[in-house]
Amino acid sequence: MKDFVDLFARMCMSAIFMFEAFTSVKFISRTKDTMTQYGFTWNQDFLLYSTIVALTIGSIFLLIGYRTTFAVFLLLMYWIPVTCVVYSFWDDPANVRNIHSIIFMKNIAITGGLLHVWIYGTGKFSVRRIIGSARLPKEKW
């Protein structure tokens, strides 16, 4: 049962990042406008495309349970700065402070889930486990 819950948790977390990458591509001009609004003006194309690649690779690796340390590192390199910059509820006006504090805390919880995967790894249902347990037949001379 633990392994099924682990797989489901990885599916849920990777879905968030896949959706983030998908919407960044689908609404690329709006994403660039939002980046400008929050002060990300240096090399926007490079930042945006590298973010999309990192989110895609990280979410796929997290989902399949392959190189999860690398996947979590890629996702956290994006998630933590964006959370602190975009949802800095302590600097926001009163009319959005409540919703931004809720989103900030949700993102902190997702960060905790990613750190849990980083520390404890994946369960039985992962590509890493399948590759590691595969045995090649011995050759007969």
C-alpha cells in the first residue's frame, strides 16, 4: 500500500509541474508579460525556455522515478525563487494578501513533498527500482 501511495504522490506533484510547463508554452506571451511585471527582465527567452525544459525533465523524471534527486533539484531551482518572488504576501496589498499567503503556504507544502522524495527516494514503482532489480542472464561458454 505504501508503494501505491508513493506513486500517487509523485503523480500529483509531477502533474503540477507538467501543467506549469504546458501553460508556460501555451500562453508564452502572457508568461513573458508576467515575468516583466515581477522584474524578470534579464534574458527572458533564455529564462523562460530553460524553465520549461527544467520543469518538463524534472516532472517526467519525478513521475517515472528516475534520477529523482536530479529531478527534485531542477524543480526546486524553479519553485523556491518563484514562490518567494511572486507570492511574497508580506509585501502585497491587503486585498490580495490572504490569497497569496494561502498559495505561498501551498507551495511550501509542495516543497516539503519534493524534499521528502529527495531524502527518502521512490518506492517500488519506479524505473530506478526496475532497472536496479533486472538481472542479465549469465553467458554459457
